[in-house]
Amino acid sequence: MHSRSKTGAAYLAALSYAAILGFSFLFVKLTVTEASPLDVIAHRFALSFIALTVPVVLGWIKINITRRDILRILPLALLSPLVYFPLQAFGLMSTSSSEGGIIQATVPIFTLLLASYFIKERTTVVQKLSLLLSVAGVIFIFVMKSGASMASNSFGGILLLVLSAVCLSGYNVLARPLTQKYSPMELTYATSILGCIVFNLVALGYHAIDGSMSTYIAPLVKPDYWLALAYLGILSTLVTSLLSSFALKWIEASKMSVIGNLSTLISMIAGAYILKEQLAYYHIVGAVIIIIGVLGTNFGGRRSFEPRKASAAKPLKVD
């Protein structure tokens, strides 16, 4: 594939990532009504790990990572999933799925700052203004939605969601150089292993101490829980990791993160039509602003980006 074709595929991957992420808030809300956030996270990463391990064991996919590679990828896994997912899940317990999507849209600001400082990504004035415009659309929706009526008990949840946004920004920046050394499948498999081990050890340890081991298993007998868990464990965890790793190989972290703002629109629509959360006129106004900002960020810059050679990444071997 030519560089331009790969960049186009990267944009498609980024858009798919945003679509899946947009609905993830809805499914997180559905699962935390049946199980604790810790159990939901443990279950989703166990399912994700199993779903990816089966083709590896059968030899359909070959993963070439060593113990040293795992250690190199560990900081990435620490940001997401090990810190990001608990913050998101606990934050959504006291906020709506719409608020979750809105706060998630602050990721581009943090990503732009971190990417400029740590990996020296450069953006034009038009791109910076467009990024801020996109975030301004999100802030407009949030201010109009909450206003003076925002419940005081939601501040803790909002803070946790903001911290999760910072973690995701760090993940976007740190993943960028790693995608030049490892394939998307290798990065995804390494983070899935670490997420599965850590979250399940913590969940099982908590239930063992609390004497409530049965509650870890109880949600697994409910078909609706499995449906939501399949979305979170396979699509929202496994597939999004693959998509983001691929996209970050060919487009800048700041562009990738601002495309993620489109997930805000999807989460609001899902919250309104499925969870019956209120969707008002200011959501539409904010949505238009967000879309203009996303387009400006991605198409308002100089055509100066040249991706690194694909040969720098380890090839994925498929039998």
C-alpha cells in the first residue's frame, strides 16, 4: 500500500474507533447496573484476552514479543487500560453516558499539549484553532446541559472522567512511537494480557477478602450482561486497541484524538434514544461546532507529514 492509501486507511480506522467508543459509554452504563465497575472491567479484559488468545494458540496469528518487549509496553498499559478503565467505569457510576462522552472530548487538548512537548508534533494555527473550536463545542454542550442544576454528587464522577481523559491522552502520545516498533496486534495482545491479569487478580482478591466471591460470578448467568460484555470486551477493548494502534502509526496523535470527539456525538444520540436521556437544541449546535473543528484540525494543516517507514514495525505473521 502506498503512503497515501495507508493514511486513508488510518483515517477510516480512527473513525471506526470513534464510532465504537461512542457506544461504549452506553454499554458500560448497562453493565454497571448488574455488576460492580471492578468486576465489569475484570470480565471484559478476561473476555478480550480469551478472544485474542484462541487464534494465537491455534496458530492463525503469530505474536513476536519477548519479556523485555512486555516491559517496554508496560507504561502504555499502565495508562490504558490499567488506570484509564477504572477511572472511566467509576466515573460513569455518578454521571450520565452523555456527560461521559462530553468529558471524553477534552482528550485532544491534553493530547496536543503532551504531543507537542514529548514527541515534538507540530500543528498549524488553523489546526490549533480548529481543535479548540471542537472542544469549545463540547464545553458549550456541557455548560448548557448542567448549568446550575448539576447535582453536587456528580462532581466526583466528573473529576474521575477528566482524569481518565488525561490518561487516554498520554496513551495516544506514548503509543505513537511504539507503533513504529511493534505491530498493532502485538501492542494489543501485550496490553490485553496485563489488563486481564491485573484486573482479575484485584477483583478476585477483593471478593476473597470481602467473602463475596459469588458476586463475581453472578452476573455471568445473565444473557443481557453477556451481550453488553461482548461489546465492551471484544469491540470496545480489543478492536479499538487494534484500530487506534494502526491509526497512530500513520496519523499524528493530535489528529487521532480530535477525531475521537465524534464519539461524543454518538454517545449523546445513544443516551437520548436508548437510555432516554434528554437531547436538547444545544446538543445540535455543539455537534455542528465539534464537526467543524474536527474537519479543520485534520484538513487545515500543511501537507508536511511523512510517516515513518513501515519496515520499522515488526510485521504481523499470519499462517
